[in-house]
Amino acid sequence: MEITLIEFISHVVQNPTYLVIVLLIFAVILVNGWTDSPNAIATCVSTRSLSPKKSIILASIFNFLGVLIMCMLSGVVAETIYNMVDFGSNNTDSLIGLCAGMFAVVIWSVTSWLFGIPTSESHALIAGITGAAIALQGFAAVNGAEWIKVIYGLIISLFAGFALGFLIVRIIEKICKNMIRSKTLKFFKYGQICSASFMAFMHGAQDGQKFIGVFLLATYLVNGVTLSSTFEIPVWLMILCSIIMTTGTSIGGYRIIKKVGIGMVKLEKYQGFAADLAGATCLLGSTIAGIPVSTTHTKTSAIMGVGTSKRLSNVNWSIAKEMILAWLLTFPGCGLLGWGSAYLFIQIF
């Protein structure tokens, strides 16, 4: 099923529930741009390879390109999100439930941002819509074959990010062991700008597809389609989501940058390069495989892997514990918020 821009505008004008869902999805994309995107450039700022202002401009550009280009090449992550839960055959209740799920995500994400905690937007999104679907259909609403990919993504983002960060920085140290450090600084300064661009690109590629998947789910539901054998992402939607995410990124997120890139681990330029490369590589592999992965988890784990390559004390574990606690709370917390919101919205509307 293919949705044109004219059809989208028509549905927005004619269906108030759909309009609210679209606005909430746009709000989540915007919040993602200013809360998750700073993770991509945090190390670049902390090592002073780029100023915060230039880093945010860089992240904005590559977020846009990541959403646009990767969606054109492969939309498997969006398809995973689309098929993850079943809101049932009652399209009115389904739209209300989805609206409640997105409401829960917005509340959770903004609250986390206010406290400067880089919680995972991806996991909040997954938990919020899953909780809402369970409120409507019970646990039968969960598509286990697709939801298991979320578990794979959690493992990849935590362990693969950490391991790859540790490995890459060790390889760099071995290669550069006999080199004069001052002569390598220029290479790693520009190398980190490139790796931060790669990381920002993959942030857009991963997270952009997740929101597009939810957007298409809402659009199909408003058209009376609960399951679709064809899954096409229109170009206008890619561009629209790219612009909104880029706008969010341009707003900034220095609070997150300070906590992740400066507070948790003090990095040198080559270490920042290793963390960015490790995080982006994990995201690339996951995106190609259609696995929804948390960009926040992946990048932060890569930073911790780099930080522990010499000794454990290099990492500020009090900040790391604070973030891990936020991650652990996201699934049950946002899931319950989505469930409660859906139950309440159905009673009201």
C-alpha cells in the first residue's frame, strides 16, 4: 500500500485522532533529534575536535542524510517496528491506543531530558506502543518473532558496542605505539570529525526508520488496513521525518553532550575516534539486519569500552550507573505508562 502526500493531508484534515497521532510522532522525532543526536557528537565536542555549534551543524546534516539515504536503500527496521505489535481489528480503538503509546513516549523522553539522562528513545518507543497494544489486546498483541529482534538489539548495543570500542582502541594503540603522538593528533582530529559524521548518519538511519514505521502503522490503520503485504516508504515521508529530526538536532543538547562525552569518560582524540567508529559500525550492521538498536546504548557502551581499555577507573561509574538505571527503567516504566494511557484514553474517548 502506497500513501501519497495528498492522501496524508486529507486524512490529517478529516480525522482528528490521526492528526493527534501525527503531531505526537512529530514531537517524538523532534525530541529524539535533540536528546539522542547529541550522543553522536558528544565525544567530538569533549576532545575539542569541533566546537559544540559546529558539531550540532554536522550532526544535523548527517542525520538528514542518514534518514533519507538508508530508507531508500532498505526499510527493514521500519518494517520490524510496523509488525512488532497488533492493535486489533477495531481501527478506532487501535488509533486511540497508538495515540496513547506515543503520548507515553513523549512524556518519558521529555522527563529524561529534563534530568539530563540519555535514556533510549528507541526503547521508549518500543515500550510505549507495546504497552498500549497490550492494554487493547492482551499479551497476544505482541508479535514474538519481531519483538525478539528488540532483545537482540539490546545485546548488540550493550555488549557489541563495548567490545568493539575496546578492540578498536587497542588496535589503534598498537599501530601507533612507536609514532610521535603530536604528529598523530591532526590525523585523529580530522578522523574523529569523519567518524562523528558516520555516527550521526547511522543515528538518522536507525532512529528515523523506527519513527517512520510507527507513522506508517498509524496511516495504514486510518485507511482500515491492519496488515499489509507490501511495505513502501514514500519519499515525501523520508524527507519530512529528516527535516523534523534535523530541526530537533539544531536545537542542541549540550546537557547530554556534557554528561556522555565529558562527565563519564575523559577521552583523547584517538579514543573519541575509536568510540565513534565502534558505535557507528554496530549501528550499520544492525540496520542492515533489520534489528532496532538503541543509538544511545550503542554509543555509550562504546565509550565505556574505550575508557576501560587501560583501566576501569578511567570511567566515571557513578554516571554510568545512573544511565544504566535509566535504561533498565525504560522498558517497564514507559511500557506501564503506555498501558495506563491507552486504558485511560479508551475510557475517555
